[in-house]
Amino acid sequence: MASAPVILHASLSCCIAAILTMLVMVTVTPDLSIALADQNFANQRVELISEEEKMRIGGGSSSCLLWLTDEEKKVNRFILEEKGKMIEDARTNGTSFAPAINFMTSRRDMESTNLFKVIQKMPKGGALHLHKTALTSLDWVVRNVTYRPNLFMCVGNDLFVKLHFYDTAPSDPECTWTLMSDHRNNLSASETTEFDLSLRNNLTLVSLEPDEDYPDINAVWERFEKYFGMIGDLISYRPVFKDYMREALRQFLADGVQHLEIRGSLPKLYELNGTVHPREWSLRHAYRPVFREFEENNPDFIGAKLIVTTFRGKPPAAIMSFIQEAVELYKNNSDLVVGVDLVGQEDTFHPLIDFKDALLYPSTLDPPVHLPYYFHAGETVWLETDTDFNLVDAVLLNTTRIGHGYALHNHPLLLKKVKEHGIAIEVSPISNQVLKLVEDLRNHPASSLIADNLPVVISSDDPAVWDALPLSHDFYVTFLALTGKDAGLATLKQLAINSIKYSAMDRREKAEAMRKWKRKWSQFIQTEAAKLDR
Ligand SMILES: *[C@@H]1O[C@H](CO)[C@@H](O)[C@H](O)[C@H]1NC(C)=O
Ligand SMILES: *[C@@H]1O[C@H](CO)[C@@H](O)[C@H](O)[C@H]1NC(C)=O
Ligand SMILES: *[C@@H]1O[C@H](CO)[C@@H](O)[C@H](O)[C@H]1NC(C)=O
Ligand SMILES: *[C@@H]1O[C@H](CO)[C@@H](O)[C@H](O)[C@H]1NC(C)=O
Ligand SMILES: *[C@@H]1O[C@H](CO)[C@@H](O)[C@H](O)[C@H]1NC(C)=O
Ligand SMILES: *[C@@H]1O[C@H](CO)[C@@H](O)[C@H](O)[C@H]1NC(C)=O
Ligand SMILES: [Zn+2]
């Protein structure tokens, strides 16, 4: 830990202060001695504060990347002024502070600020914690996917729609399937608008009264899982899946995200005639060609990687097969598949320890195989429970990064290991708020990780489900609520750099990624600084 020299330093200056005070007491008049003691105290105070500021993410003056150019200083002054005004106005005048309020109701307020507009334009590097079916905006899904031919729908007993592409309506005694275009043809223009809105409401988690609609964590997760059930069938139709991914990349790049690491099971993509492709087929015929084509058409884009997942509710034997298959998959597709993870509500399904045999399996092979892990761990408020101990198991299993790590700050030894080994913590603040781990983001525990320069990266988890932009809202609340009033552009810059440094890219890819990010960063600074001159 970097704190040792600081303590030494502080105690040394205390000693000097004490000696000075003694000298002063014997040689000068009382008034002067008080003035000197005051000065001394003021110096110590300034020093202590500045030493701490140096310890945080972006505080290190050691990295020349963080020395700000004159133009950067200009942008820095502007964003610090905006941040300071909002913080002080809320603190002293009681004006509302967006990160303290559920994202579902505070989103519009955020978007109206000058600070948001700058952060939205900022090149943020990569988003390293994302789920494959929660990437693309629901506006696009409703406007584009649900207007395609051959889409059928039925309304289930739970009053949620099921959506699926078919050649002809399936015979289903439980649910009457109708062709979407037939249904829309019978609606007036205003009815169509209303219907489209109802489709959107079927999908989105957004509610204007989130506390009433989702009284606790289980209620919100139940609704959240419904989304994944609904979207899966809709986008696993082969042509839709490819367009969905392409549109995701487009929306992320437009939001200043040049690299994505996407968690998801490999989908069994289907055709209208009922053909269902094997899972691996999606790598060769969907993911790889879509990513390649997008890279070719967008020189600013760095790339996308996949972290293959399965549901943590499965029995241990199923996880064993999953890991065995993943070893092959990883070997066969090392350009694209970078490792594995388990998904599903951590508090209610199996902890990692239940899958110990499966998760140790690659290391018991002869020779041992290194299958990188990217475990969700510690997405909980329950200390020293199975979920909390997922953090221990993740670290023992040599996880490459930790998804959420919300409970990590309670584990001093794990914090030390994470820092030593550079195990990045993927912090997704809005997800934690919406999914009810924390109400007021000023209380988000990652603030202390950022203050101590732990390897933190900011991501957005499932932005489409709650109508967030790909990464801007998460960066905005991080900047306003998880970092200090004086933490400015250097902190944002280091967070972006961290997202490349701790990505799954290899050394050569990272060098190329930094080059692309830096180029975009310079353009951003030039444009913003020029605006401030006007
Ligand atoms: C608090 O409100 C007063 C009156 O509107 C305003 O003049 C002042 O600047 C506000 N304080 C801060 C810190 O914004
Ligand atoms: C949906 O988007 C794709 C890809 O941009 C486009 O080719 C297609 O025409 C769109 N379809 C509809 C119904 O808007
Ligand atoms: C889902 O859409 C259907 C069809 O428009 C509608 O009847 C139902 O109320 C919607 N359900 C939700 C939860 O919005
Ligand atoms: C089903 O459709 C796909 C894609 O159009 C086609 O490649 C395949 O040959 C078809 N299979 C059958 C059995 O018709
Ligand atoms: C990996 O590649 C080998 C050899 O081409 C093949 O036999 C195997 O089925 C592949 N496994 C997976 C999971 O893709
Ligand atoms: C984790 O890393 C340590 C040190 O390199 C190694 O001894 C151990 O076998 C690894 N464990 C797993 C499960 O890979
Ligand atoms: Zn997640």
C-alpha cells in the first residue's frame, strides 16, 4: 500500500512542528508564537489534504499522461467549476442532487447540465462489464425490430408479451400468437403510438415510482429477469441478432466508448424455417463478422471481446460441462473469447464455492490450462455470507477482474491482494442503485477504492434496461458522487486509461488501443477548449 511513506512523512513533519513550537515558545512573544502555531497547523493541513489527493485515481503526478496541457487545464477548470457549483448548491441550499436520487427519476436532470454534455463527448475508453442482450436502446428495439416482417406476439397470463419470429403462427394452447403487422394494421395512428409505448413498457425497468414498484431487491430482480426472458427470443433471430450487435457498437461508439467486453452465453440463433444453429455458430457467423466489419468501417473503434457466461442457478455438474466446453472454446477462439463468468442474482443462486471442482478443473489438467475468470462477486450488502465470500473465492481462483465487488471495501486483505495483483474492479454505479444495493450514490463504497487508487474501471452493466446511455450516465454519477469536489479531468482521464490497461486485450492490442484513444482524446480537448474560448 502506498500509505506507509505518507504516514512517515506526516509524523516527521509533526516532529519538526513540535520542535519549532518549543523553540518558538522560549524565544518569542506569545502573540507571535500563536501565529506561528497557526501557520504550522495550516501547513500540515494543506499537506495532509494534498498527500491524500495524490493517492487517488488520477492523483499521481508520476504519470506524464496526467500532466495536463494548457487546453486540458482549461477544460479541467470548467468541469471543476460546474461540479463545485452543483455540490455546493445542493449542500448549502438543498437543491436536488441527481446521484442521490434513483436514476429512473433523475436522468433528465442530469442530462440538462453543462457537465453532462462534456462528459458525454469525452472518450471513455472501454466498457468492460456489459451483458449482451442489454446493450442497445429499447427505442431502437421497438422502432426497428418489432417492425420487421414475420414477428409474432402473444400476451401471456402475466400480461407480458412474448415475441418471436416465425414462418407461420405456432399452435400454442396457452397463448394465441398473432402476426405483429396484422395487429398494427388494425390500429389508428394514435393507437399505434400507444401500443408501441406499451411494448416499450413491457421491456423497460423504468418506472416513475421505482420505490413503490420495486419495494426490495428481489422485486426488482424479478422484473429484471423478465426483461431477459422477453428480449432473448426477439433478438436470437439470426438477422436481428447481427443488427442488434451492430447497432450496439454504433451507440457505444457515439457515446465515446471505443472498446467493449461483453458477457453472455453464446446464443442459439434461429432461422424462420425453424433451423436452430449450434452455439459456436454465432462466433463464426455473427459476432466475428459483425465486429470485424464495424472495425473496418470505423477507424476510431478499437474492438469487442466476449466473456462467455452461464447461469449460476445451474447444478454443479452443468457448470463442469460448461467449463470443459469453455476450455475448448477459449483455445479455438482466443482472438474473441477472453474468458468466462457466471450470471444471475448472486444472493439467491449458487455461490462460487459450490462450483469449486468445476472452477479448479482447468488448473488440474496436465499441463494446466489457464482459463481466465471474470467473476461477478460481492454484489451484495450481506457481509460474511456466501455471496460476500464469493470475493474470497474469486481471488483464490485468480480472477482477472471482479464484476461489481460492491462488498470488497469490507475486506482489507482482499483489497491488498487486488491492488498487488492488479485485479480490476468493474464498478457499475447506476446498476447498483437501480438494482437496490444503494439508494444515494454518495454512499457507494467504490468512492473509497477510487480515493486509494485501486484498479477501478467504470462500466454500465445493462444500460438499455433502464434507459441509460452506454456509459455517459455512469461516468457522470461517478464524477459527481464517487470522487471528491476537487477531483477533475485527471481522474476522468485515468479512469479511461484504466479501462484499456485492465481490458482483456493483449499487449499489442493495448498499444494500438491507447493510440486510438489518445487521438480521440486530443480532438475532444481541442473542441471543448475552443468552445470555452468563445
Ligand atoms: C444558494 O442560493 C442563493 C440564492 O439563490 C444563490 O445566490 C447562491 O449562489 C446559492 N449558493 C450556491 C453555493 O450555489
Ligand atoms: C432496422 O435496421 C437495419 C440496420 O440498420 C436496417 O437495415 C433496417 O431497414 C431497419 N428496419 C426497420 C424496420 O426499421
Ligand atoms: C405489454 O404489452 C401488452 C400489449 O400491448 C399490454 O397489454 C400489456 O399491458 C403490457 N404489459 C406491461 C407490463 O407493460
Ligand atoms: C433454413 O433457412 C436457412 C437460412 O435462410 C437456410 O440456410 C437453410 O438451408 C434452411 N433450412 C432448411 C431445412 O430449409
Ligand atoms: C475446437 O476445435 C476443435 C478442432 O478444430 C474441434 O474439434 C472442437 O469441436 C472445437 N471446440 C469448440 C468448443 O469449439
Ligand atoms: C492461482 O495462481 C497461483 C499463483 O500463480 C497458482 O499457484 C494457483 O494454482 C492458481 N489457481 C488457479 C485455480 O488457477
Ligand atoms: Zn453484470
